[in-house]
Amino acid sequence: MTQTLKKQAIRSGSWVILGHVFSQILRFGSNLILTRLLVPEMFGVMAIVTVIMGGLAMFSDVGLMQNIIQSERGEERDFLNTAWTIQALRGALIFIITLIISLIFYQLGCIGYLSPSTAYGNAQLPMILVVMSITALIAGANSIYLSLLNRKLLMGKLITIDLVSQVVGLMFMFIWALYSRDIWALVFGTIISSFMKLLLSHSKLIAEKCHWCWDKSAVHEIFHFGKWIFLSSILGFLLNQGDRILLGGMIDSQLLGVYTVAFFLANALKDVMSNLIGSVFYPVISEIVRSTPDSLENIYYKIRNKIDFVAFFTAGFIFSAGQQIIGLLYDQRYQDAGWMLEVLALSLVSVGNILAGQCFLAHGKAKLISLLVGVQVIFLYCTVPLIYYFYGWELAIWAIALNPIIGLLLSMLLMKKYFFLNIKKEILALPFFGVGLYVGEGFNRLGVGLWG
């Protein structure tokens, strides 16, 4: 890694960590406030709305950002404008499909096919989807130059746009929830946040204006590269949202809302690490593969070990202290989230596996990601319903938490076959899980002494 690239990576990494830590603090703080203003059922319904909107986005993903970062043409104007045209058309498609899905839910509810006690059968769900479909049009119109900033590791502007948009949206949520205390606070707050990002992305401080363009060679390259991204995105959606897809039809919306709180806290670190890996380390690894591939293994494990140290320690800490954390932060309605948080924390040990996926992608082997995610999808959708049916929803959550371990083991096999694998470095962070357990027990004893 050249000194210039190293400095860019460090500077960009600092921005990403700072930005996402601040973002998680905002989300965490808003979660504490909103859970006191709104009932758990509302969070359960919004979890399903988020799953549907996210699913449509993933099912239409052709890897525009990854392509711009990886392609030799990633800085050409016609290439970028063609990518923006595809992005806008994709947003319109998602908008139309969301309206159709909302109509389907409405009709299913009218004929009594969906149980009103579940989030899928909630009477407000169809109209919420209609309103939320606007976010697809807004996202489709975002400036494509945001991806170019990512390619150049100019993360300061990207992080600033995201944070300002998030703050504006949250302020709107608070004001609405304070006066109305209904689910529309979450809906319109999300729309306001999306619209603010759109305005900021087209600022003159970011880049040139986007224009309609249809360069055939660019279209061919985008879709040729994106075909495996498309499959990986579909499988990724089924995997990452699978817990809420399945639980949404198994448990009532109130319990799903409680689970959503536990899921949010358990995945806070994973979200930060995922963004850091995708935004900073993927461009770095791509540049290394293009310029000095012989140094990849050494740099890979330097990055991987730092990620694993943090992830294993956090997993151990939360596994030990999850119930104490929930008891401290939330009221009695959310106490079941405590043991759920402890169980879901086990999935954090697989966070470093994300870096292996970026390594596959940087080598142009996106099909390996499809294989990796596909196996986990099959495991999740086979085991969770069976365990729920025979043993109940509590053990089903254990199956959800342990599912990423399957991906971790498979990624090790693929890394050994196609690139490199150092077992000692792979398990180097394992003792940090024990350290996290010990610190978590200390936190529990402190909690009992201070707040009972």
C-alpha cells in the first residue's frame, strides 16, 4: 500500500468511524425517546415496511456504486450520467412496485387472509407503503457523484450529507411524535430525511449536475458487472431481513417491535463496521488488487484482525450484559429484549467475514458472494420455521443468531481455495470474547450495586 493511499484510507476511515459512531448515537438516542412516545406495535409495523422497501431496493440492485469504484471508466462523465439514468429508472420501478404491493396487502386484509394481530395484517400497513413509496423516487434522483466521492475516498462530504439528513429527519420525528404519538412520525420523518439528502447531494459543493445519458458501452459494462451483484443483493436481502420476514408472520406485532429494539442494539457495531469496510476498505483493496496484488494478504489480515478484536470483545460483553443494558435503558414493556440482545450478540463474531466478501468482489468474483450468501439463506429459511414449529420462537431466535457462523466457516473455505488463509490469524481475536464476558460480568455487578 502506497503512503498516499494509506493516508487516504486512514483519513477516510476516521471520517467513517466518526460519522457512523455519531449516527449510531443519534439513532440510539432517538430510539430511547421514541420508544417512550410510541407503542411497541408501531416499531413492529415499521420494521415490516423497512423490510419491504429495502427488499425492493436490493432486488433491483445492479451494483452501481461498486461498479463506479471498481471500473476503469468510473470517473468518465458519460459513464456516470448513464449510471445516474439507470438509478433514476430503478427508483421509478420501485415506486410502482411498492404501490402494487400495498394494494395486494389491502386486498388480503379485506378478505381476512392476514391476521390483524401480526404486522402483515395491520390495517395501516397498505397506506404507509403508499406514502413510503415516495422515498424510492427521491433516492433514485440522488446525485451519482456521491459514488464518485466514495471512489476517491472523499468521505468527509458523504458523512456530512448523511448526518445532516439524519438530524433533520429525526427532529421532524420528535416533533410529530410529541404531538400526535402515532406511526406517521416514523413515516414522514424518513421521507424528510431522504429529501434532505437529495437536496444536499446536488449541491454545487459536491460535483457537476447529473444529466440523462444512455451510453451503450457503459450500460453493457454496468449490467455485465452487476449481474452477480444483482443476485447477491437478492440473496443478501433474504438473509439480512430474513429474521423479520419470518418472525413477522410468526409472532404478534408488539413482540416483533420488542425484537426490533434488540436487533437494533445488537447490530449497531455491525452497521458501523459494514459501512467502514464497504466505504473505505473495499476501495483500498480494489486499488491493491490493481496495483500490488502480492501485498494483499498482509494488508488483509492487518485490517481483519483489528475488526475482529473489536467485534469479539463486543460480542462477549453484550452476551454477558444484555439484560442489564435493556433494564437500564428501556421501560418494562421492552424487558424481553434483554435476553434477545444477548443471544443476537453472538452473530457479531462473524463481522470480519464481510471483509472476505469485499476481497472476492475486488477480484471480480462476485459469484462467490452469491454462493456464500445463498448457503446462509437456505440454512436460515429451513431451520428457523422448523425450530419455531417444534420448539417455539425463543429457540428460533437462537437459530437466527447462529446463522452467520455458517457464512464465516464457508468464507474460510473459499478464501483457502481461491486466495489465502492463515488459521492462526483467523482465530487470533478469540480470547477477546472471553475478555468481553469478564467485563460484562463486571458491568452486571456494577449495575446491581448502582441501580438494582
